[in-house]
Amino acid sequence: MANRLANETSPYLLQHADNPVDWYPWGEEAFEQARAQDKPILLSIGYSACHWCHVMAHESFEDKATAAYINKHFVSVKVDREERPDVDDIYMQATLVFNRGQGGWPMTVFLTPDGHPFHAGTYYPPEPRYGMPSFRQVMEAVVDVYQNKRDEVEQTGRGIIADLSRELDGTPAGADLLTTDMLDDAADALIRRADPVHGGLTRDKPKFPNPVNLEYLLRFHHATGSEPALQVVMLALRKMADGGLNDQLGGGFHRYSVDERWLVPHFEKMLYDNALLARVYLHAYQISGETFFRDVVEDTLDYILREMTSPAGGFYSAQDADSESEEGKFYVWSLAEIREALEGVVDHLDALLVYWGVTEAGNFEGKNILHVADMLERVAVRHGLTVEQMREEVAAAKTVLFTLRKRREVPARDDKILAAWNGMTLAALAEAARVLGREDYREAAAHSANFLLREMTSADGRLWRSHKDGVSKINGYLEDYAHVIDGLLELYMTTFEARWFSEAQRLADVVLDHFRAEDDGFYDTSDDHDPLVMRPRGTQDNVMPSGSAQIAYNLLRLTGWSGETRYEDAALGVYRALGETLRAYPMAFGMMLIGVDLYLRRPVEIALVGDSSQPEIGAMLRVVREPYRPRALVAHAAANAGADAIPALLRGRALREGSPAAYVCENFVCAAPVTSSAALAGQLNRASPERGLAPGR
């Protein structure tokens, strides 16, 4: 018989709906039962694409004897960490304490009936191995201590939460610590730790892409001309794109690499990784002009549109690592399979085998993960081919193998739609649409924005966290608002439809009303969220930018468009609370550093006036959009903008003697308007972080 999870919408929870474990979803009912029965809570947190979550489920939660023991001694709660980042964050912090800094998923936490954690771990095997006790041994020890040392259990639980709560109460550091020297030191620290051989911001394994920190280094290069910063980013992006981390046939990046070479990935694909990486590669293309980076952007976004987009316009969350109960089976090939598929189709199969590193022995459990093992140009020369011929061979082979791969059992897809992750994808599509001139990306971005505002916004204008099968639920978190606002602002700069800016500003005001802390900064949950043992207030990035960092950056941008300094004041509260920490731990605060960079170097506000069909407006837009201009905030009006123009940056901007005009401003001081794209380019080039603009008359 199905358990209580059968009534949930989360694909992860539904994966456990037929377990013999008597699971509860997170909620008051479970805690009431724990209090009534005087049992500890077994809290299990994971997500649908998590390989080891599947392993523990099969070994333990599907086992009738194990389930019987669990049901007798615990009230069991299953949580999808992607739906409930608040619950995940609180108990992950506790898990890190119990395990000396080690955490992960599945997360296994034992709670008192009032929600205080008194023991925690991650994956536990059914029998002792890997130097770990069995799951049964852990549970027996927990039951013993709960029944016989209750005072100690409760003291431990209360102490953990008290300690975690104190860590949130930092002392404001003051704005005087926010200096360009701090930005220099943070960039230097990131550059020093980079892998000079294989690329990436760590030399250890596993290796994660860290797109936000790469973004910071690109901004640092733009502001200072630092070649080491640029080289670190370009090497990382090339190595990741050439490795098995990147799906060489279908596009899209896997979550991380288990080795230092980006060769063997953990094969799940997450929406957020691909949205964030697409933007880094887009910016690398703007800086370098190299089609290599543009190709990666398009491969990644085309993958999202092809495989991760709902008919209604939302974007699905993830694809599993496993198919047919084997990790990576969908993606790997034997030498024999490659030969059978390509012989007679391509003329130079041996060259392709060298290019993709395909061998009889393979590089992953006897099979081959396709990757760029040698430079295309070098392989072409060694096999007597022109570079163009080699490219044609690769393209033809990709088409054949991709078609064959579609006949395999496709990894399961987590088809819930999360507001924050959709906001990231909306931003990536909107920015790529205007830089690359892709109308399909613009349409997809607008479709996504309409979906978010229609299906994931409540009647009172608040965001929902999760949507599936026509049902939206769970109050939106700070990260949901932050990333949706970011996406709407990017869409505004692509379409210049005022409604996108208005909605972004409205949602920002919701954040100020419901998430702002009494001292400085923001909570991750709203003031009317369901009660938790503590109110989380995360500032560090993990695989994604923290909600606090992203909203602070958005508020700085809104200040430039609107002229309302209340937004900047709120953002500064976030940065002041961290101060010196940003210099000391740059890997944890990439998005904060991006925001401080914008605050110190100041946005460049650009107001364009003139009909978009006029050639000169098109030329001005190319000047604004084609180069990498990370501090640019752009607004556009078709004709003279009145006092009610949205955004306020447009107010009072007029045509010049009937001709299109561009107004470039910094710190609310504007240069004289110009009427040609060449003059606009000259002003923007002078608007460097060091020099600033000469004021107009």
C-alpha cells in the first residue's frame, strides 16, 4: 500500500510513495505524531536525481525488515531538498557539525519531537562497510540514547540550534571595509587556488564548475584588465566544455566531475547548473569573440529548450544520473558500438576515435565517456584532413550517435518547476537572446516570464516555490524572489517592455516588506512562513548564488534604474554584515563580490530614445549589447519619455532635433546626450571604473 507521500507532487517524494516505511511529508502532522507517541523523528532529505539517495532507498527503505524497525521506533519524514531549501539548510548545518564538516545527500538526521537535531549523517549502508556502521546499527544506537539518555539528547539538540542561531547574528562590519583592495585580494585568492593544468578553481576532486566565482573573475578582468583572471576563466571553460562534464552529443552539463580532469561526471543534469554556465560562456564569447564559446552557449540552451521545457513555459528541474539502474548508462559507449554506428557513415573513423578518446578499454567501467581528447586541429593534421573536413566529420558523427542514443532508456526527469531555477534560466535565455540575436530564446524567455507571473504567483502577488501538474505550492523563498527578479530585469533589457520591469520592482518591494531582517540583511524565509526551529539566513553561495547575495545585487541595479536609494541602502546592509569575510573566504561569496564590485565601481545607466525600427537605434543597441558590459543598465523609449515613464531612468529623456538620442549616466550624473552609435561607444569606453564620466550641461 502507498504511504502518505502518494498525495505529494514532488517526484522525489513520489519515488518513495510505495516504500514500506510509513513516511510523512514535512509538516505539523508528523511532529504531532512524534510528540503523541514519544518517538524520535527520522528525517531523510534528498532529491530525485541523487544517485546515492536511490542506493539507500533500494538497500534500506524498500527492505521490509528495515522498514518494520523504522516504523516501530521512529516517526519518519521525507523531504525534497529542492522544494524545501529552508529545511535542508537548517539540518545540513547541523549535519556538518555532527560530521566535522562533511555533508551531502541523502542526509539522515534524527530529531526530537520538537525538531531539534541530536544526531546526523548522510548515506548509511545496510551492512558495515566503507568504514561506516550499518544503518541498523546507527538506528539502534539512536533509539538507545533517546530512551535512556533523554536529557542528554534534548540538551544536544537545543545546543546545536542555539549555536547555529548565534552564527547568524554577525556584527556589522561597516562600509569602510568595502574597498577595491578587498576585491583585489579576493580575486588574487581565487587565481592562486586555480588548477593551471586542468582548469577550474580547485585542484582537488571532485570538481564543481563554480560558475558564480568564474563570473566574478570576468568582472574583475573587465574592471582591472587582469590577464591572470581572464586566463583562469578561459582555461576552466575550455576544459569543462571539452570534458565528459559536458554532454558532447546532446549539450548540457552534468553536475560535477569525480576526477580532476573534468572527464568522469556524476551524470545527473541540473537546470541551475546549465542556466548559470550558459551565462558564463556567453560572457566569455562577448570578451573573446570566439565561436567556441558561442557554440557551448547554444548547445546548452538548446538542450534546455529541447528536453527541460514544459508546454506551459516553465522549466523542469533535473535529469537523473541513472537509467536501467546504472549510473551513466545512457551516455557511455563501447568501441564496438561506435564502430557499428559510424562505419560507412563517416570517412575517417580513426580520426574521430582519437578526437573523442574512444578505446577498447574505455575510461568508465569498460565504456567510453565521449570527450575532446585532443585538439581538433591537431587531429586533423595528423590524419591528413583540413580543419573544415574534421569539423564536418565530427558534426556528422554527432548526428548519428545522438539519434541512436535517443533509442536508449532515457534517464528519469524531475518535472517539478521551481521558481528560483526558472528565474536563472529566464535570465540566461533573455541575455543570450539579445547578445546572439536568437528570436527563439526571446520567445522562450517571455513564455517563461508569463508562466511565472501567471502560474507561480498567488492572488496577492506573492511567489510560490514549486509547481507541478497544475498545482503551485509552498511560500516562495528569498532565492525565488531574487532569481525571478533577476530574470525579469534581463528580459526587460531584451524587450524593453515596461511590464517586466514593473513586476521586478513590485517583487523587490515584497522582499523588503517580508524578508528584511530587523538589523541588516535578509532572511531566507518570509515573515509569514511556517514555523521552524530557527529562521535561516544564509549568505554563502553553494552551487547557486545565495538569495541574500542575489537580491542585494538586484537592489543595486534597481537603484540605477529607479533612482530610489532605499534599494541601495538595503543592499548595503547585506554587505556591511559580512565585511572582511568576503576577503577571507572568496570561494564562498562570489555573488557578494559581484555585488560589491557593482557598488564600488558603479552602474552605467544608459537611456535610449527613438523608434526601434530606426537604423541608428539598432546601431546603438549593438554598441550596448555586443561587448561585455557587466555594469550596464539599459532602458529604451520609442519617443520623448514623460514624467510617468518606466523605469524612471527614462523620465525627461527626449529625441534630439527629431533624431534618436542616447543618455549615459553614472551616479545620477549624465553626460551630454549623443545621437550616433560612434559617439555612444566613445562615451561608454570613457565610462571606465577608474575614470568615470564627465558631467553634461
